[in-house]
Amino acid sequence: MKNSKIKFMTQMALLIAIEVVMKLIGLGSVPVGPLYMSFLTVPIAVGAIVLGPLAGAILGGVFGIVSFYDAAMGASAMGAALMAISPFHTFVNCVVTRVLMGLLVGVVYNLLKKAMKSNVRYFIAALFAPALNTIFFMGYLCLAFFNTEYVQGLCQAIGATNPIMFICLLVGFQAVVEAVVCCLIGGIVSKTVDVIVNR
């Protein structure tokens, strides 16, 4: 029992370190307009799939804290604008949604593992990370901030007349790129690590 806890903590520390390093060297977030194209969902997917929902939630929380820090420090134009409107809702949007995303990726993988033997389950679960990240982040953004002057200004700039159109026009291309990258890399790495860890 003690050895399994140490093993879990060691693996978690490694994945957290990977997340932080990806962020620091610029691989984790690529600026695209007011948003960031994020690939930090890859280590979250790997952790959630290999180590379970708790690991996914913790790694999602790390992603969220980094994102909230960027918003608080003004590193993200949108984050800074949202912080000025409501620090509380910005925290929920940055951190809580990412914790929930990581948790659910682990839950989804566990369900897929029971339902299928095919290795496709790794790729499907990995795809859920960027998909849920986009859905939760943009969904809460619209719920909490859509009627603010800032978001309405963005809507006017891109020609969006409702929340769904706003989400599609703002994140359409980047969401597809994030989904493809995380699905492929996350699926391959998760399968490889899962085989090594559980050998």
C-alpha cells in the first residue's frame, strides 16, 4: 500500500513537472488572438488515463492555477480583462472547469476500459480532454461574462450574434487543432505508459 502511494506520487510529480516545463518553454500555450491554443491537456489526459480520475483532477487543477496566474499577472489579454470584471468567475473559469475536465477524462476512460478491449479507448479518452476543456471553459465564459461589455465587443468584432456562434467563431480552428494533437499524442503516450506502468 505504501509503495503504491509512493509510486502514484512519483508519477504525479513527473506529470506536473512536464506540465510546468511545457508552459515555461512555450509548448503548453500558443497565443491565438485573445485566447491561447493549449496543449497542456496532453499530460492531463495521460495522467487521467493511466493513473485515474483523481490524477486527472489534480493535473487539471495545475493547468487551471497556471491559467489563473496568467490572468492575474496580465499575461493573457482575455484573462486580464476577465479578472478586471470578476476575479471570482475568472477563478472558476480557469481552475474549477479544468479540475472537472481532468476528473471526467479519467471517468470516461474507466468506462471505456470496461466497455472495450481495443486500444482505440486511449484515443477516445484523450480526445475528451481538449473537448471538455473547450466546452467547460467557453461554456462558463458565456454563462458568466457573455453580457459584459468586453465579450460583447468581441462578439461585434467577429460578427457573433449569440453564444453558440461566439464560441464557434472564436475557437473553431484552434479547438480542432487542440483536439487532433491531444487525441493523437495523448492516445499514443497513454497507451505506451499504461503498458509500462502495468507490466
